[in-house]
Amino acid sequence: TVPIKHGVHKYAEAVEVMLFAWALDDGPVSVLDLTRASMLPRELNLALIDDSVEVWAHNSHFDRTVLRHHLPRMCPPLERWRDTMVQAYAHSLPGALGDLCTVLGMPADKAKDKEGKALVRLFCMPNLKGERNTRATHPEQWAKFIAYAGQDIVAMREAHKRMPKWNYPNNTSEVALWHLDQRINDRGLCIDMDLAHAAVRAVEKAQKKLAR
């Protein structure tokens, strides 16, 4: 119900995790429908608790923030995370997964599904009546939504293989700097709210004076 334009942290406070797409190494892609199941597959659970396993995502700050709020048992420590969006930025490539797939010349069966945005709007935003569209109300589109989630894993994995790696993740100092950046974002910073409100009042007062 909270628009994502308000920021990932505010959005994540009110979010519901419906789908969890994942794969191990080069194995098959799976999508866990959390609107139906609460039990994690054994191989996924073992990977999540194994400190030797790296966890990759595209724009992982979103995934980690949502998981930390609602599924902390499925959110490994920060040090285990790596990010294909960061890998792209580290080599002057586009960060958006769809644009990245295009630049890398990936075939359609490996690239991000361009119809996914409509499905995200359908299931992740209230409709015009302020109600939720669900698996029960739109079963055909829900099946496409699950396929879309899985295709993101395919695209991310193929992009990782095609991108250079000398700046990230092979450069351990850059990975450490990124982890520091993530810790700072997770923690946030102190804001003097009294000063901020006083600044707004000062601007409003000045605008009235200038208008006169």
C-alpha cells in the first residue's frame, strides 16, 4: 500500500513477500509461491544458512531490505551478498537489468521479460477500487507472474557470466567498499527534524515577503 517512490525502506515496512525466485549455481530456476507455501525447500534452506555460499541478486539492496523486514530467516548476513547491478556499474554498464541484457546482446530466452512491468503493477499495487489483485482473482496472469520472476534469475545469471569481473567481484577491496556503503544505507543517518521544519518555515516566510 506504500508506493515505492517513498523509498525502499518505507516501502519495505508495509510490503508482503509473495514470490521468492532462486537457483543454485547453474541448476534449474525455482520460484517459491509464498502465498501458498511457508516451508522452504531443503536445498534452499541449507544454502541460506551455509556461510560459505555467496548470495547474488540484482539491486540486492531492495531484496535485503524487504527480507530483513519480513523474512529475516531468509536474509543471510551482508558479507555474503554480491550484486550484478554493482558489477555492471563497476564496468560502466547500465544498471537496469533490461537495459543491461540489451547492451550485452543477450537472446530473448535469456533476457529480462519486458512484459513484467504490467504484471508487477497488476499484483503489487492496489487496483482502482483500492483492492488487491491476487492468484485467486487473476490465475492466468499469476502463472505468468511466476514465470516472469523466474526469468529474472535466468537474465541475471547470464548477465553475470557475460560481464567483465576485474573490478567486481574479483577486486576484493571494491567488494569491501560496497559492503561498507550498504551498512551505511542500512543504518541511515540522524536528521535534525526541528532544524528541517524551521528551514521550511523560513522559506515560506521569505516567499511571502518576496511576493509582496
